[in-house]
Amino acid sequence: MSLKATCAAVLCVGLVVPCWGSPQARGGERGRAPRGGGPPARGASWDLPKGTTVLRDVAYVTNGHPLQTLDLYVPKSNAPVPLIVYVHGGGFRGGDKGDQSPVRFLKDGYAMAAVNYRLSQHAVFPAQIEDCKAAVRWLRANAKKYNADPERFGAWGTSAGGHLVAMLGTAGNTRIFDVGENLDVSSKVQAVADYFGPTDFLQMDAHRPANGMIHNGPRSPESALIGGALQQNPDKVARANPITYVTSDAPPFFIAHGDRDPLVPHHQSQLLEAALKAAGVPVSFYTVKGAGHGFRDATADAKRTDFFAKYLTGKSSKRN
């Protein structure tokens, strides 16, 4: 997208906004990737706060892949606001940046950037984390222009997106995934909320429930991501494991996971929590009892709200 086209995408709430999305746009927060024959109108019933600035399909890589785009929502404010970077799920081969409403974050005083990234059918790992880091750098490089605070970036992701925001958090201090533009700014985030994201792919089948997805096969989402069967490619798996990069200066984490998840075993988040604790990183882990994959849980969302308030605003939110 050219700069002219990007500027033309800036809209103000109150105008008719043609948009894309998923059933989550109509049904609230859900965390499940859209399925079926294409997404319905994005944001069709989102009641965005008055004065919200909206940018659609902004390219964060010049002349890049069509999926290297983001949507940005910024509330009206006299001072720079903290920003939440949302990364969608979908097994690394589906999903869309329009599958979550930004309304809750906007009402709490945050901007939200929803990021698309190349899927596994387009490019294998590390393309996905390279894209997420490129998006964060673009947002930080343009933070002043859009009234976002470059020192207060949080990241939230679900499923595959949970994996990618965990990578943003733990690999924030390594530059091996920083490629392309805006390399003079950091791709770090200051807080991470990971909803049921995978971590160590090699251990998924050993801890899957009886009815759970088999991951070691060559056509599993994780095998497709790394470009080969998991057990035959331990080095590639390790490179894609956020635990590999955990250091004591990783940002604080909030993790939420259902204990009956048939797609991403609950144990995957236990591994991440243990690694973060061992490194002395602040981490809060909430297990949603009886929940599967893509749960709706008000308590988890309330804890996430309070987590971001604590680490991005310095305040404890008790609204929930």
C-alpha cells in the first residue's frame, strides 16, 4: 500500500466503514479463527468510541506480501496512549486480523493494532515472527504520528497468535528475527498476554488428551510451520520455541489456557510458565477449568485487563 493509499485509509468513527472480519466481530471476544467460506463484514456491529481513528490494511512492509498488513485503532486522547498488538490464531495457516473487536481496549484507553502475517502455506518459520517483529517496529517508528506511546506496547495473541506473542516477548532481546525496515527501532514489547499458545512442539503429543489432535505427523500445523515432521527436525522445533529465548529481562507475561484443550495441550503453557519463573520473569498463569480451545471466559479477560493496566499504565484496573 502506498503512503497516499495509507493516508486515505484513515477514517473517523461515525462514517460508514467497509470492513472485513469474523463472527467474533458480532459475538464479542472469542479467540477462535474464522472458518468457512470467507469472513463476514469486519466490524459490522463494533460500537467504536466516538473520535476513534481507524486505519485499515496498512502495509508494514513496503511492497511486501498481501498479508503483511495491519489494522490500527486509536482512541481520542490528548496524550500518547499505550498500544496493544493483537496477533490472531488459526493454526499458522488461517485466521485474520479482523477476528477480534478493539472496543474493549479502546474504552480502557488503549490503541490496538491487529496484525496479519504470512501463513505456513506462504512461508515457513521464521517468516511469521519476522513479520510480527516488523509490524512492531513499524508501529514504534510511527508511534508519534498516531499518538501511541512507543514505551508502552503490549501484545496479546490466541493459539498460534499466542505462540507468536510469546516469541515477541522472549525473543525481544535478540535481533536474529529482525529483518527488513525500521531496524533503528526496537521490536520489543513491554507485556505479553498469551492465550493457549503452543511452545515446545516436540512435547505436544506426549501430553495431548485422548481425543486430542496428533501433532507429530508431517501434515500437522506445527510440522507445516517448520517445514518438516517435528520429531525429525528437533533443531527447527527449538528455533520456533519461545522457551529457547527466555532471559531474565523478558517482559511480564499473563497466560490463560483451558485444562481440556484438545488442540494445544495445557502442558504447553505450563512449560512456558516454568521457564519464565526459573528466569525470574513476572508471570501469572490462569487455568480455565473444563475449557477447551478458543474458550470464552470473563475471568480470564478480567485478569488480562488488570495485567495490562498494571504493566502498561501503572494502575490496577478493577472494572471487572
